[in-house]
Amino acid sequence: MARKPKTGPASDPELLILSSLASGPKHGYAMMGDIEAFAGVTLGPGTLYTAITRLVEKKLIAPESGSGRQRPYKLTAEGATGLTEQLNAMRRVAATGLRRLRPA
């Protein structure tokens, strides 16, 4: 049984999927393994495929033709731009928080 994803931006299924696809096209189960490896978050199939559907509708990812039941998805140009903007914003927030935690 899949663990419930941690909360917060680093566990947002859409962000995790976009980050996984940044390295190239993958099918759902490959994304699940990649996400668990880099983020330590286990997404269940329902969570994963619901988020994939939203991302396709938003045109941030697109399905590719595949053989059999496994359909690979790829990051679109719009998805890459959005991911870059979101990660840069997260970097600014993280840098500010870490700087403020340092003793004066």
C-alpha cells in the first residue's frame, strides 16, 4: 500500500511529476520510481494518474505514442517554463528561510 505523500511544495504530485519528466519522457510507473528515488515520496497510482490528467489538461505535459499499456509522457515547453519559474521561486523562499535561521 502506498504511503500518503508528505505535505508541502516538495511533495506536490504535479511538481514531482514535472521534475521527473525534466530528465526525459517516462511512463507512469517509471515516474513513480524516479519520484521515490529523488524525493523520498511514494505516490499511489490514483494520485499519480489524477495529477497526470490535470497536467495534460493544462498542457504542461503531453502523452507520446507508446507500445502496449505503458504510455510515456513528456514535458512540454510550457511545462518546462512553468517548472523553472516554480523551482526558482522555491529556491528564493528556501534561501531566505535558511538565511533567517542563521544566528546573527
